[in-house]
Amino acid sequence: MDVTAPEKQDRPRGGNWSRRGVLSGLLGAPVLLVAACTGGGGKSGPAGASGSAPAAGGASATPSTSPKASVAEITIKPADGVTAAPFTEPVTVTVLNGTLTSVTVTDRSGQPIGGSLSDDGASWTSTDQLASGTAYTVAASAVDAEQRPADANASFSTASPANTFVGYFTPEDGSTVGVGMPVSINFNKAITDRKAVQQAITVVADPPVEIVGHWYDATRLDFRPRDYWAKGTKVTLKLRLKDVAGAKGVYGTQSKDVGFTVGRSQVSTADLKADTLTVRTDGRVTATYPVIGGAPEHRTWGGKLVISERYQQTRMNSSTVGLGSEYDIPDVPHAQRLTSSGTFIHGNYWSPAGQFGNDNTSHGCIALQDVQGGNDPSTDAAQFYASSMIGDVVEVVNSGDRTVNPGNGLNGWNMAWSDWVAGSAV
């Protein structure tokens, strides 16, 4: 007997179809295969059943001797109920004995995942990467050769990576910084796929300027323009590291934007032959202070040094910088870090007043006259501290020492632009 499917005009068909499909759906729907076939005379049976049935108008149909088409069978991977699907693998939907008419996949928030249909309509594969630790729902529809519909639904969730990495960035979100402040990112695990990680990080400026990333090593990536930032520039760091493979089996977790503003321009020059610090704010000399630089056996690094940390008061112990027990001062006032190796520009209350502007006797730091406790706002150190911010530049000249290593602190400005660009992975 002829076996035909009843009309299903009220059946949802999954929306309009396109060759580049979209995966979408909601959680909680069980897998369902629907393929109805009803024989004439009100009897129902499986596809391919034989027998006779009244023809239209009450006539009997000639029994069919040709084989009937099989019902379309849809398979979804990952399957319904999977709770730790690999997020690095695509979703696939295939149909046997039919053609797909609709496939959608969405995450819990309803965000769709893009995909592509094969030329023969027999398979669909997601093209957008899945996110780790995320729930998804798939809804698929197909028809067989006789246009009988079949539907399938599945809900699954992806696994969270066992090994992850994060990037610790500076400056902080919402901060105002000096014109020498780079964007510096330190990763807590070594990055072997530097290209993939750098491609997932974007730094943009308003007004626009070319910004390039530079890898110092496997755990540090800095971004800067060719020259100091223009004052008033607004900079945005866009981290899109979630599920990016930084190394084999190690994935990022961050997806966020960080913004900061470049304040007024302040670049100071420490001339350690003249023992003076000349402060220029927005190109104008606003102050000149007598200073003490590094002694001949402890020369101060030369070059462009960026203020990276600021302390109203801090302890300085020579053992932390490899100088044994030469000094231990518990209350150094108005201290501003210039290198990660321990160079500061700071207040000094213990040296004779006559040494400032005349002698270089420090262990490599630049010292301005101050008082113990740092509670006198009229001292040179207090005034310079009050006028400064993180990201300001102190250009050290005539120190007698070599130029600071660009990776020693936030001091990439001491690298030629061509060398900086050569350190990019993209």
C-alpha cells in the first residue's frame, strides 16, 4: 500500500534557511526524532509497509512494487546531555536519507553560533569557536525524498579547560597616566603561541595612532606608539583571550576592555653631570631641583625611565637589590620607581644639604632633598612627587652608565622603533 506522511502545516520548521546557517537554541529540550507516516484507510504503520488503500474518489490504488524512501535520520554531535564537550571541536549535524532544512545553535544568552551547510545539504558544521564552560542548544530540521519532515534537538555543555593562563595588565582601568606609559601585560604562564595571543589583544587610541606590540620574553607583551602619547589621548585595551591556546593545552580566560586617559605631558631631565632635575610640563620648564645621583661605583642607569610605582613612604633595603647590608632605610619618603631592578627617584633626609646639586653618592637612585616623615610639602622631593604621576618620564643623561635595558621596568622607549616592531608576533 502507498504510505504517505500527513500534512504538517503547523509544524515549526526552524525559520528561513541559508547556506551559511546559524546555530541557535535554548536549554532543556530533549533529543526528538519525528517522522510520521500514515497508511490509507486510517491505518498507520512503519515506512515501507505494503498493502492496499482506497485511491482518491474511493477507487482502490494499484499496489506499489517500488521501494519507499527511508525516513530522514538526524544526528547531532555533541549528543544531547553531554556535559564536558571539547570546546575546541565544532558542532556537527548530519542527516541520513534526507536534506537538512534548518540548523540553529545558541548559548544560554541566546547568542547564535555561525555554521556552514555542505553542498549536498547532508551535513552542517559550526564555524564559530565554542566557549568553554558554556551551555548550548541545537535544533535541526530535515526532509526526506518524499518531503516528510524530521526534527532533532540536543542540549549540551562544554568543558572548562584544566589549564589556564591570565594576563596581568597595567595601567589600571579608568586611570590617568603620563605620556610615557606603555600597555604592559605579564602572563602567569609561558606563552608558546605568541601570534595567537597577540592577535587576541588589541590596543586602540583616540586620536588614532599606530600602536605595536613587542614580546620581551614568553611571559611579557608590551604595546606602545612610536613616540610618547599625545596628552589627552584615550586608550583602550581589548583582551579577547578566553579559550585562546597560549600553549599546548593551556587556554586564556579573559574577555574584557580596559580604558585609560593620557594626562598632561611631563618629561623631566636628570642631568647627573650638573646634578639637576629639570621638569618640563606641556613643553614648558616648571621647576629645577638639585639632586644626588649614583656614585661612581653605583652609576645611575641612563636613558628614558618611566615612573611605574609611587609610594608616599617605603622601606629600602640593600639586600633586595644584591648589595648585601649596605643600607636599610625603613621610611624613604616620596619614592617613585623607575626600574624593576630597584632604581627610584625619591626624597632623601639623611644626606647633608650641601651634597644636593654637587655630589653623586647614591647607590644608583636619584635623590631630592626631603625631611624625615615627608610631611613638609615645601621640600623639593614633596613638590616633585606632587607634580608627578605614573607614566611620567625621567630622562637621565650624563650618568656615566649605559642605557637601561628596555625591559627593566616600563622602559621600552629606549629601543629603536625598528627593533620594537621586530619583536611583534603579528
